[in-house]
Amino acid sequence: MPGNSVVIQEIEVAEVAARLQSGQRTVLVDVRDPDEHESGCLAGALLLPRALVARSIETLVPDKDTPVVAYCAVGIRSAMTAMTLMAMGYTQVWSMRGGFDEWQRSGHAWVVPSPDGEAAPLGTEQATRYARHLRLPEIGMAGQAKLLAARVLCIGAGGLGSPTSLYLAAAGIGTLGIVDDDRVELGNLQRQIVHTTASIGMPKVDSAAGMLSALNPDVRVTRIRTRLTAENALAILADYDVIIDGSDNFATRYLVNDAALRLGKPVIHAAIQGFEGQLTVFAAAGAPCYRCVFPDPPPAEFAPSCREAGVLGVLPGVLGVLQATEAIKLILGIGDNLVGRLLSYDALSMRFTELGLRRDPECPACGSGSGKK
Amino acid sequence: MRVLIPSPLLSYTRVREVAASGTTMAELLADLDRQFPGIRHRMIDEQDQVRPHMRIFVNGEQSFDLDQALASSDVVQIIQALSGG
Ligand SMILES: [Zn+2]
């Protein structure tokens, strides 16, 4: 830069990593915007967007001989920041070449700052595993950290629970609880894809746990080999943030609804028969619940099970993957969810229809009728 | 008008979508029962109430009232609670 007395010193990411590892005093200054910083940064970096540098650096780093490494996304904003700092009299200033993008590409560890100022670390293997999530502005580091911290309970490891739990495990849901008391049968395998022919005869929770852990060792799978009952439902659901109802009978569906309402937990509901599926989200407070929509189950003669009525094998795949989608959105707090809307799917006509649900003010579970029962 | 039939009632209609007519919900249900004898009883109880495991939607909005006026352009969808998973 002829005519300019300030020469920017650049530093390679490997050299920065080495400085930090050896414990050499280094102040890291992240000059990106707050939303960039929040989606992932170097551990211990000060967030100081470029526009604020001149105003705030002397308060944050009063000693002008302190070694300072500035970084941005690719190394341009940090180069300009380095010039500003040198002009202000800082003697040891570097701009990190290639910025945070190069830091990530090189496989160095990084963290996501949490709202209370603590950082949740994401290892380099995780950064690679979830790279496609991290690319999405709606997820990023902060969102992936939420998924890794989330606790989701799948009621049933059958047709719906199979695809739901597989995709949730792949997405990095930190804790997956699976409730089921059945064993794997040959006739399940036409649709229950979390199990294999080799696991026939095994408890479904064991078979599912093996498959899910093999898919993603980050996931802690909690096996709950029992049938949900009025006695155990509250205790089982209480440990989880989101409940996924993939059960195969009405008694369990009403139990899940009532327990989740009492605990204030959202339920992602799906049910299937033949070529038809239904999906909705029951999320407590003010929205319709399962009993608002269907106050009573059909009499037994009008409600054949999948075993009796038959079901297209791929049908629970469609509905289960939609349940996983709604669960992930709820955890991340993004998009519009299906609260108050029932999605009805017909595989034969390949048609989705959306039906508006209404809260029943006299509902025995969530309305004025509660307590009467 | 178009009427969408739920899986558990396909034993009456064989097909998922049928045509039926009526200027009110009550008339529509009567016409359905003429075409598919017995189907009304599966949806409506002896007190003329929609059975608690059946729901009827007109153009995507829930309908509880058998006196509700209907137009030939309306789409009526019938839903039954399903338990399969
Ligand atoms: Zn309710």
C-alpha cells in the first residue's frame, strides 16, 4: 500500500490456533455483526462489530501492547479493523486470514455463545455431521445447539415412531425417549423401518436404540419398555420437551393428551389407516386438544386396528417424517406449526387437505368440562 | 357437491370421493344415505348429533349444525378418528 504508513499484518488460522493452544495471551475480537457471532464464534472472542471498534476498544482492551487478533467472516472487515486499531496506537494487531469461514474449513473447534454468555461447544466431528443444518440461517450453530439440548419422547416404536425417531436422531436431538412394550415381529417390517429382520423377537425399544445409536452416537436413547398407563404417564412425559404420539390405540392417545395438557407439553399427533393419515399439533394453552376434536373414541366395531384394516407400508413414513419436521420446528421456534389445523393426507389421490380445528369451551380435558370427570 | 369419505367408511362408498346434493347438511346426509344405505348412521346418532368420533368440515371449516346451508360448489370432508400408528 504505497503512501500508507500502516501495514496490516495477517495471521494464518493455524497460527491463531497454536497461539491459543500454547496459552499465549491473545485477545480475540469478532468484528462481525451480532447475528453472525451468535451462529458460531471462536471460544472467548469479544463481540465488537466493526462500527463499534473505535468507540469501545479502549474500554475493553486498555493496554495498547496487548496482542489482538481480529477476525470476521472472510478477512476483509477484520483487515480494516486492524488498520483502525494500529492507527489508534495498538502495537500488536493481526487480522485472521480467511476469517471464521477458513477457521471452520480447517476443522478448528468453535462454539456457539448462549444467551447467558456461556458457550456450548460443538466438536469438529459434529460441525461436519450437522454442516447442512449449520448452513441454514434458520438453524445455524445456535439452532443445532438447541436440537442437541432437546429432549423428545416418541410414544411407540412402530410405523410412525420408526421414521420419526430415525430423522430426529439424524438431526441430533440430544435425548430421545422411546416408549414401547412390544417385540419386533416379521409382520412389522413392511413399515417399521427402525427395526431389521435380524431384530425379530427383540424388544422394540432395544432394537430401535441400537439402530438410532448406530446412526448417530450423539443421541442418548432412553429405552422405556412399558405400556403407557394412567399411573405412569405423567412421570414418563415430565422428562421431555416435546411428545410425539405414534401410538396404535385410542386409550394411549387419550392418555397422552391428558398427561401432556397437565404438564403443558406440546404433542405432535399423527394417526393412520389404509391410505389415509392425519397430522396435527396439540400445544396446550388456548388451542384445541385431542378431546376437543374427538371427545370420544369410536366404538370398537367401527375402529379396526392396522392389523385388521391394513395400512400402506409407506404411509406411516410420510406422516412420521412430517411429525419429525413439526418437532424440529417447535424446538427451533421457526415457521408456522399445525396448532389448530388438521392435515389430512390421502395417498391414493395424493392429496393433502387442511381442516380448521376448534377448541371446545366445554372440553372435558382442557375446557370448563375439566374437573367434572 | 364433492364429498370426501374417510377410510373407515369406504366399505359403504368404495371410493374416496363421491358426489351428493342437498341445500343443507341434513339433506346432504339424507342423499348420501340414499346412495350408500347405512352411512348416515355411522356419522349421526339417534339425537341427530354428529358422533363424537366423526367430524364434518365444509370447505375446511368444522360444521356441527345439520341445518347449515350448503351450496353445490362446497366441498364436504368427513373425518373419523384414526388410531393406527
Ligand atoms: Zn380440549
